Amino acid sequence: MAVDYTVIVVYLAGMLAMGWWGMRRAKSKSEFLVAGRRLGPAMYSGTMAAIVLGGASTIGGVGLGYKYGLSGAWMVLTIGLGLLALSVFFSARIARLKVYTVSEMLDLRYGGRAGLISGVVMWAYTLMLAVTSTIAYATIFDVLFDLNRTVAIILGGAIVVAYSTLGGMWSITLTDMVQFVVKTIGVLLLLLPIAVVKAGGFGAMRAKLPTTYFDPLGIGGETIFTYVLIYTFGMLIGQDIWQRVFTARSDRTARLGGTVAGTYCLLYAVAGAVIGTAAKVLYPALGSADDAFATIVKDELPIGVRGLVLAAALAAVMSTSSGALIASATVANNDIWARLRGRAGGDRADHDEVRGNRVFILIMGLAVIVIATRLSSVVEGLTVAYDLLVGGLLVPILGGLLWKRGTASGALASVVVGGLAVVALMAKYGILANEPVYYGLLASLLAYVLVSYATKPTDAAVLARWREQLAGRNPGPDAGPYPTEPAADAAPAHS
């Protein structure tokens, strides 16, 4: 294992070096939180693909392939579809807003009344997303070094917290690009073909497994629908995803780069399911489907290649973990702490923004590590995160982008009713049940529509400023020149 250990150690050292280099570039709030809003298509698409394809997509995706066959690809497929929808229909408008958080977007659209509560919901989502990603370190380091679970979480979490705190989004962007390359080589170019060959090829796989393993809908229609509801719509509104959209240097970058990343996700989804299916042929009686990835890597790959593929799994986890961490810290500082202190974004010119955000990343990172060492179920944590996100924030966010009649009171009611409904229904039906997100989303929609119609329309001046911002004609104070295209979607028909 010496060669494999060397590959991993070099990789981890490189991540810390990227953090140190990024620290030298992050001299302003814009540089620290959104990489100066100047990423080009290649870097943007690589970092976007890296953040959405985490441990759940890699280790979990292979596990679903082991359990259900090719239809196990649906979870990651719906993530890719969500990213494609975001990129094609919304990313250019989002990038033009020149904000830092989803809650700032809600304030801009509704007139400054929905930010604090929506910030709390978004913070809970990003924090739990970071926690579930951090827990995944235990699986990888157990395979690598046979480490105790708590030690593995602390080791992996400490490295991510270190480079994220040092350089903010610049460090995370640079490390994500490396992680994207490592994942592509390790999973798509090495593990996928080796796993298929070791299983005897597709013909042997078909002969040894039930036909349901090759049914595209074998996982079940209700499961696919739930994946679409949670992951496809979750991609449209998550702070971790939006914060990457804010890094795009132009409308074209946000649209084109995101489309490339979404397409890459679809390929990654199929690859994970095929690898899992091959693992089922090789190891038909594993105790847990989530062990399929680690087992096939440990037992079937040659020395050196094994280290690179494990580095790819580590890259997948670290990219999602760091993206969720900076998102959680950004929301905590800008949407919650600043509002509680009565100081909104532009009123803090005398404050050291980089230092303040760096402190919040460190605090959130320590909190994530502590929670991760005490939470046993990754699936439950991820379900709580996405159910709260979709049930509480999907309606007011998309409503604000698409429906002119939506009001601040309607948005506030939607967040509160949807969020409380999700929590109450989880208590009744269980965390992993489908009912919380189904009925929570319906309650959120009803509250938004009914309260919006029952209250005065949004002030014309607020809507006018909103349209100016959507069209890119009123850039933020830190934005500098921002090239936009004279496209017809500058102001949506219903906004």
C-alpha cells in the first residue's frame, strides 16, 4: 500500500498548498466569497461539476447500482438534470443579480422582509450538507489507513477547513479543478473500464444478474419522482450552487459552463451505476450496498491505480464539503449575524469583510466536524437538509423569479409554513418518508399564493430595481464591468 499512501499524501498536501496560494488572491469580500466573479467557462464548469458530485454521488451512486442495477443512476441523473435546468433557464439571471446569498436575492425581489428566516432555513441546509459530506471521510480513510471513525472525520474535515479558511472561494475553486480532474481519471477512465472487465464484460453481467438490473425504471417510479422533487429542484435553489453561479464572469459562462457540467453529471451517473452493477457480479453478498465502491477498489485495482481512485473518492467528498462549508459560513455571516447586529451588506464598509468571513468559515468548520462525529446516518442528514430546502424555499425563490404578483408576506408565509410542515411531517412519518417533502411543498405553495393575493402587491419601485438588476443594468458595488448579452431573457415575461 506504500505507493497508494504516497498518492493520497501528495494529493492532500496539494490541497493545502492550493489553500495557501488562494489566500494570496483573496483580498476583498468579492474575491473571498465568489472568486471575484471572474471564472471563465472551463474553470466554471469544472468547479460546478466538482461541487455537485460529492460522496453521495460517487460512493452512494455505486451503492445504488449495486442494489438496483442501471436504474441506480437515477439519483445522480436528477442532479444533472437540475443543473442543466438551472444553467439553461435561470443561471444568467442569477449571475446578473450581483448578490452573495439566496436570501439577499429574496430581499431584493420582495423588499427586504424575508431574508432572516430564509437565511436560517438555508443555513440549516448547507450545514447539514457539509456534515454529511464530512462523515463520508470515515469510509475512505477506513479503507486507506484503517483509522478510527472519529479520527478519520477530524483528519479529513481539518484539511477542508484549513484550505477553505485560508483562501475562501479562490482556494476552493483551485482545489475543485484538481478534484474534477482526479475524479474524471479515477472514476470514469480507470475504475469504470476495469470494473466491467473484471466482471467479465456486459454479456457476463447480463447472464449472471436478474433482468431487473438492466431495467431503466427498475428502481421504481415513486423513487424517481422523489429524486426529481428533492435533487432536481434542490439544484435550482441551493446556496452552495448559487454561490458558484455568482463566480461566473458573464451570462455566457454561467449558461455554457453549467450546461457542460450538467452533461458531465449525466455521464457520471451512468458510470456509477455500471460500476455498482459490476460489483454485484463480483461480490453478490456484501453486507451493505454502500461498501461496494470501497470493496471493488480495494480488491480489484492494481497498486497505484487504487490510490488514484481512492483519491478520486476523496476528491468527490472534499469538493462538496468545502462548497457546503463556505456556503454555510456565508449565510451565517451575511444573512443571520449581520441582520441580528442590524448591519446590512453595504453598511459595513469599515468592517474587515475577508477576516470576518474567514472567522465564520473556521467556526462553521469546527461545528461541522463536531456534529459529524456524533451523527451516524448520512442518508438521514442529507434527507433532512434537502427536505428543508425544497419544502421551505423552493416556492418563494422560483415564485420570485417567475411571478410578479408574489409578495414579501407571501414569501415569508411560504418559508415558515413549508419549513414547519416538513419538520412536523418528519416527526409523524419518519425522516426518510416521502410525505414530508410532498405535503410540505404543497403547504408552502398554498401559503405563498393565498397570502400574496391577500396582501398588497410588491411596491413598484422594488420591482423596478429588481428588473434592473436582472437585466444587468444595476451591478453591485464590487462587481466592476459585467458583460451581458442582449438576450430576450434579461427580464422574464412574468417578473
